[in-house]
Amino acid sequence: MSENDDFYKKFSSDSSKSGNYGSKFFVPFISGILGAVLVIGIAFGVPNIRKSLITSNPIPSTNSNQSINTGTVDSVSLNNYSDTAIYTASKVLPSIVGIKVEYTVKSNFIQGISQLSQAEGSGIIISNDGYILTNNHIINSSDSSVFYEVSNATKVYVYLYNDETPYEAKIIGTDEETDLAVIKIEKNDLTAAELGDSNSIKIGEFAMAIGNPLGLESSVTSGIISAVNRDVTSEDGTTYNLIQTDAAINAGNSGGALVNSEGKVIGINTLKLSGTGIEGMGFAIPINQTIDIYNQLIKNGKVLRPYIGISGINLDEVTAKQYNLPVGIYIQQITSDGPASSTDLKTGDVITAIDGTKVTTMNELNDEKNKKKIGDEVTLDVYRNGETKQVKITLGEKP
């Protein structure tokens, strides 16, 4: 405000000393401003301008018989878009919750010093008896460094739509691999969200993100589906297959819903890209990917996955050529008492295929492995000392 005031004062002082300068500059300047306001009023619906300038005439149709294209239209109606957004928000908002998590941060330098901290996120009611789907990284916030240690959530509170009562939640299950978690509050007659089909979404269709960004509960933002099946790698190296949207997603939106024009949840908001020159790049986990996961979390408290019991390094073409090895997964470590420990696999082996399917990264190996069941036998193609051999392994249950 003070900068504007100073500018105005300076402009007034200068113009008073310059004779006709004000009439030569100020009048056209004001005319330009009024013209801009008129245009902005038409575009965004300033009430008085809109009432006087936009009539109820129907939008002129554009077809192949139109001989002249001026690049303008007589009027624009956003009623359908507005009605869609209002309908979508009113339908889904009662199914979206705010989540507040408490955890402790312990100093590694000063013994006995710890601090209670809080984080916020969002969640989606998936059953009327209190089960809520959210992101794992909201609940499992543990982290450590030489400076500090961050605990997992010590308490989780849920805030329902239009209800300021904090409901303490129980953690039912978490899954770091898919970044999903389920919590539960002891309350019935909740409004469960209606789920859509994320496999049928199309690029360009309407999308609305609903959640608790920056602690501002029940916020909605809208946009479109920017891309589908987008592979995005997180900071910890995990690759997710996600929906991309330009609907604004901010800190605290994680765990909230991405919904379509029918008010059906098509994704779980999980992350955004940020930085200089980056705008409108948010991502959501497709809802179809979550259904089996949250059902297993409710039933077992974890996701039951087949398990080989190795850790590996991806060998791309450049690295493989440097060490005279094939492209594949270099076995860095074999877990003791894991399924691989009872086979002929050795550290330094390079896995190139599983059941005849070529694999070049740990993600590809895991994708193929996860198509199997616990107890299934698989065959790995393994390169060792200039030769390729096959090793059979019975998949165990991941701890």
C-alpha cells in the first residue's frame, strides 16, 4: 500500500510541474484503464457491466456455413461450467476430511531434547462407518539424519466437513510402496465418496481437486486432466504411474480427492512439481490402483506381496558397457533368510529376465514379480562370469 501511495504522490507532484504533460498522458492513461476494466468486466462478470453489456441472446453457433471468422463472439456463457463445478463440489465435499498429525522431532546433538510438531493433510471417506483413505507419507513421517530424528505419527486427528470437532483416528494400515494408508474414526453415518473409473478418463476432461491445502479446509480447485499414465519418480527413487492435472495442488492437498464432472473420485492427490518456471503440474494416484490396496490394508493391516529378497542396482547401457556387463539388475545384497538366500543367486549376478520377460530395472522386476502370488515359482535369467544361467526361486511373503 505504501509503495502505491508513494508512486501516486510522485506522479501527482511531477505532473503539476509539467504543464500539459498530465493532459497528454493522464487522460489516455485513464481511458486505457477504463477500456481494460470494460473488457475484464465482460470476461469475469463484474455485475453492473455484465448486466448492461451481456444480453440473454443465445451464443452464436459456429459451423461450416459461416463465411467470415472475425475471431470474436457476441457473448460467452460459463453457466454449464459453473454448474458442473458447483454440483461436483457440493457432492464430494462431505466425503473429504482434514487430517492433522502430531509427531516428535528429537535432536541428535542435545540429548533429551525433543519437540512436538504437527503436519496436515487430507483424506477421503471410503465407508460410512469411518474408514478413510489417505497418503502414507502423511501418516508415516519418520525420517532421520545426523541432526535429528522424526517419529511416525503419535496422534492423528480428523476434521469432518463443516464440523470443528477433532476426531482421533486409529491407523489401520500403511503401504510405503504405493504411498497409501487407511485410518479410521469411531463414527457412523458418514458420507462415503463415490468412486469413478480412472481407466476411462481422457486428456482434457474436467477435474477438480478437493482437500485441505495449507490448513485451509474444504478448498476446491479446478482444471483438466493433463495426462494419464505419467511415470513420475519421487525423491526417494520410487516411480509411480500417475494422473497429471493442472488443478492446483498444494501442501496439505495430499490424500485428498481428484474428481470428475460427475462428482466421482478418480484419483488421490499425492504430489506436485514446484520450482522456477513450473506451474500447474499436480499428480494423483489413479483410484483403480488403490482399491485392492485399501481392501488389503483394512483386512490385513498391510499389503501382502510376493518377495524375492534382494537389493539391486540398475545397470543402464552406459554403465553396463563400462563394466562389460549386460543391461539389467546388479544384485548388490541378498537378504538373509529371504527366498533368494536358499538359491544359487550370488551378489554380483545380473538379473536380465523373469519368466522370459526382459527386465532392466528394479521397478520392472517388481512389476513382474507383483503379478505373481506368494508361493509361486519363478525363473530368473542371471548373467555371471560371461555366462547366462537360469535360477528358480519360490516367492515368499514380504515382511
